[in-house]
Amino acid sequence: MPDNIRYDGEGQYWIAINAEHTYGWDLARKYPYIRKVFAFLEKYQIRPSAEKNAGAIVVDLDGKLVERYYERELTFVTTGIKIGEHLYLGNLMSSFITRLNLTQYPATPSSLTN
């Protein structure tokens, strides 16, 4: 689920990924009854977790995936922007910003396929 696209001035777009596409979301989209159950549970603060693997992806000017940065337990990322050698991730539900040194923690080839 992409959110907020930022151009870094270096030929790449950084796109925040709120959550990865999951089976739970497939069910909710396909069956209105499942959405109603989720809404009912949310009302009573008993919410099944359908979100995971939030972070940011990087695409070139043609839209080709270049890099992917994510954390399995991270959710609700709404902003991903590269400033200098750091990636900053803003989160909808938390009162903090994640900062990742891209030189120290570069994306690995396996992170593009997982």
C-alpha cells in the first residue's frame, strides 16, 4: 500500500509503503462481511493485525524498482524521504521518526524480492 511519493533530486522517487499486501487485506477487499468484522473489532480495540513490512521503496524515473527498505514489525509508514545519506520514515501511529543511515545499512539484493 503505497503512500506519499517524494523525488530526491537524484533521479529517484522514494515511496512510503504503509503495509505490505497480505492475505488478510485480500479477504477484507473481497468480502464486505470481513470488513464489517474488522470494523466491529476495531470499535472495541480488538484489532487483528493485517499490516506488516512497512518501509519505503525506491524507483527510478521509469518506475523500475531500485531498492526496498522495510522492517517486518513496522506499520503505518506514511513518508519516506532520502536526505543526504539518511532515509527518514514518518509513521502515522507513532510519535517518532525513524532514521536509517543508507551508507551503513544499504539495501541488499534479497530485500528486492522479499
